[in-house]
Amino acid sequence: MDRDGLKKYFDVLELEINASINEIRNAYMLLKEVYGDPESIVTGPLADEMEDENHQDILDRLEEAYTRLIAAFDQDRGEPKRQLEKVLTDIDTYDGPALKKIRRRLKVDLNDMALATRIQVQHLINIEEENFTALPVRVYTRGFVANYARHLHLDEERVVSDYMTGFCRHEKDNNDDS
């Protein structure tokens, strides 16, 4: 992606040119919320000075900047998708190490993933390390794994099925020991 050619769009979203896709999404959502309400703390004092056309122009520029930047990121994702296809041919079961391998191959940062999925970084690490005892109860872990798979554009049902098989096996083994 030619970030220098997209600088004006980063500027509209008040971001540095090296911003991540999650930073772009967050900035867009925040600015849209701020400028979307003519009575907000930011735009309220300017209401008399700001005409409806100017207000709409700001919203249009935010929308265009977001659309252009997301499109540029989507173009860049073509190569990681091809890499993902290569990685997936080596994977028989979606366990923690396989998920970690896929995430790293796609160059998805754990902190960015935590922001996007709203799952604590430590839970993501526990999923990848199969630290089952540190994960929450089954229903929450299942939801976390589904969200993880969805974020990486994996087959959600298969990932959840494979991962939860190991999780349930661990639960059973621990209950048998009691």
C-alpha cells in the first residue's frame, strides 16, 4: 500500500501515516460519533457558525477517508490470504498452536486482535497456548474461540469444533482426577 499517496485520508481521520487498520476503524467510529451529533460537545459550540452543508461535508470526508483506507488495506490482504491458504493445507486440526501459526502468518498483532474482538490479550494467549485451566467456563471459551476464528476469516464452526474437543477433553480429564 502506498501510504504516502493516502496521507490526506490519514489526516482526515487525524491519524499518523503508519496507523493500523484497527486504529483507522477506531478513529473513524469516534469522529463519526463526534461529528454525527450536531449537539455534541465538539460541534455544539460551533452550531451557529457551522452550516448544515459544512457539517455534512465533514461527515462525507470522514466516510471517504475510511472507505479509501479500508480498500487499500483489503488490497494488501490478498497476499496474506494466499499465505493463509498455504498454511491451512498443513493444518489438520485447529488447536491452539495452529491458531497461533495462522495469526502470525497473517501478521495480526495480539493487541490489535484484542481491540477488534474485545477479548483480553491474556485470554487470546491462553487459547493459543491451550492453557485450558486459565480459560473461563466452556460457554465463554467457545465464544472467544468463535470470535477468534471470525476475526481471522476462518471456518468458525470447524475451528470451534476442533478447539472445543481439546477443551472438553481437558475438562473431562480434570473431573476424572477429582
